[in-house]
Amino acid sequence: MTPHELVAILDKHDRWVKKKTNGARAVLTMINLEGASLAKVNLESAKLSGTNLRLADLAGANLSHADLFAAFLTKADLTGANLYRADLRGAHLRGAKLKGAIMRESDFRGGALLSGARGGVNFVRSDLSGSDLDDAFMVDANLTGADLTDCSMAGADCRGALMAGASMARAMMKNVNLTNADLRGSNFSGANLSGACLRGANLTGAVLSGTVLRNADLHGANMENTDIGGADTTGANMVRAAKNFPPHIQDRLNQHFEWIYSNGATGSRADLGGADLSHIDLSGVNLSGANLKAANLTGARLRDAMLIMCDISNATLRDADFTNAVLDGSNLRGSNGTGARFDGAGLAWVDVKGLDGRPTGRLWPANLASCCLVQASMVRTNLRGANLSDAILTSANLSGAILSDANIRGTVFTDANLSGASLPNMDNT
């Protein structure tokens, strides 16, 4: 096709869009337009299925409602283009520039193509790998099964997008908005989702291994059977209901609850030693007496929980929330509670009772020996009689905390806030 012929087609198409006389819809199906200069052209509702637009300049072009089924847009420049409700099923967009593009309700699902002399069917998925989608507007777009490997989607708005089964491995997705997106079975391994908003997203069966989720918001996200092994969740707002954990974890918790409420007549004490309970939400539950030794409770929410006489030694408690929880008499020796919150919690001693249920007069203190509680928040925490020997409380907030009768031999309080705290007698130091 000559440049003059293309210009004539574009002119007639523009007249057709504007409903003027002598207009005609642009039909450029299977045409070779590689490297064509089509910046800011109006191709609304144009027929471009299978068209070769590799390396074409389509910056600012209007491609809304266009038929781009299986089109070749490899390394094309679509910066700021309007692709509203465009049909991009099976399109090739590897390495394309889509920064700031409008892709609301665009369809990027896979497509079936006829191939071969006998008309065989070849199903291909949309290929956006390595593309630049920074700041793109993709609300309600359909990217089911699309290949977005190594793409850049920083700041993209993907609210309500359908991305089930999509591959976003190693993608750069800082501050992307995936609120209420369908991400079932998607692969985010090695992707950077720092500051991303995933509120209400469906991440059932998604792969988040090695994913960076620093300061991400996953409030209300469905994470059933989600693989988060090795993910960096520092500062993430991320909790998982117990029902989203493996069956054996759920069974042990249920058996423990039955054991508690039947006073030991039925059920069994929970043995969750070494279990991965990261980001679990057990607020208000009674896990007293449970074995949580060496468990991973990173980012767990245990507000108002009962954890009396639990073994939580050598556990990972980074950024966990124990606000107003009761951990009296529990063993936290050697645990890492960096950034954890214990505001208003009880970490004091308990009065041990005999088999007859009467107090024996023996006090069993909470054991926090050698704990790392750097930058922990322990505002008004009751640590009376607790063993804090060799614990590290650097930069921790202990304002209003009760440390009467506590053992603080070798305890590090460097830069800790102790305003209003009741400290033990010097005989205990």
C-alpha cells in the first residue's frame, strides 16, 4: 500500500466516523504497515485484525473500539493512545510503549487463529511482555491469560481488571492499582509490587513467591491457596483468614479451639511448631497453651487474642500485631519481634494453679530473654515480672509500660522511649 492510498483511506475513515458524506470505514486487515507514522490519527472502530503495525508510531492515536485481533504491534509506540474497548485478543505487543494509554475495558484475552493448509486452529494469548504500561488506564480491562512478563506497569490503574491466569513475572508494578481485580492463578513471581493497592483483589491460587510487596495494601484480598514463599511483605497491610490456610493448619486450630472450650475433654492442643502462619488473622481467638515454637508469624494479626502460657520461642514476629493480647506466662525467648506491636498487651507473670484449680502461690513469668524487639511498640504493655535479660529494645516505644519486678539484666534500651514507664528496682538489674 502506498502512502497516498493510506492517506486516502484514513481521510475517508475520518469522514465515516464523523458521519459525513463519502466516508468509508477503514479496513486494513492483514495489511503490512510496519513502521508507519500514524501518530494522533483517528482509527476509531477501524478493522485492523492481523495487521502488521510493528514499530509503528501510534502515539496519541484514537483506536477506541478498533478491531486489533491478533494484530502485530511489537515495539509500536502507543504512548497516550486511546484503546477504549479495543479488541486486542491475541495481539502481539511485546516491547510496545503504552505509557499513559487509555485501555479501559480493552480485551486482551487469547485468540484462536486459523492456520495451516487445512485450516487448523492455533490459540495464542496476548503478548505484552516487556511493554511499557506505566500510568496506563486499564480499568475493567480483560487481560485474562495475557503475557505481561517483564513489563513495566508503575502507577497503572487496573481497578476491576480481569487478569486471571496472566503472567506478570518480574514485572515492575510499583504503586499499581489492582483494587477488586481478578488475579486468580496469576504469576507474580519476582515482580515488584511496592506500594501497590490490591484491596479486595482475588488472589486465589496466585504465585507471589519472591514478590516485593513492601507497603502494599491487601486489605480484604482473597489469598486462598496463595503462594507467598519468600515474598517481601515489609509494611504490607496484609492479613489472611485461617480458612485460607492449608487444611492441616485449619484442622490443628479447630482441634485446639475444641480443646479449650471443652476444658481438655475433647480436641487437642495445637502443635504449630515451625508452621508458616505469616499474615494470619487470629484476632480475639484463644490459643492459650499452643505450641508456636519457631513459627513464622510475620505480619500476623492477633489483636485481643488469648495466648497464655504459649511456647512462641525462636519465632518470627516481625510487624505482628498483638495489641491488647494476653501473653502472660508465655515463652518468647529468642524470638524476632522487630517492629511488632504489643500496645496494651499483657506479658506478665501468671499464678500457677494446681490440679484442684487452686493457686499454688508460684508465679510463672513471661520469658522474653534474648528477644529482638527493635522499634517495637509496647505502649502501656504489662511486663511485670517478665524476664527481659539480654533482650534488645533499641528504639522501642515503652511509654507507660509496666516493668516492675522485671529482670532487665543485659537488656538494651538504646534510644528507647521510657517516658512514664515504671521500672524495676535496681536489685533486679
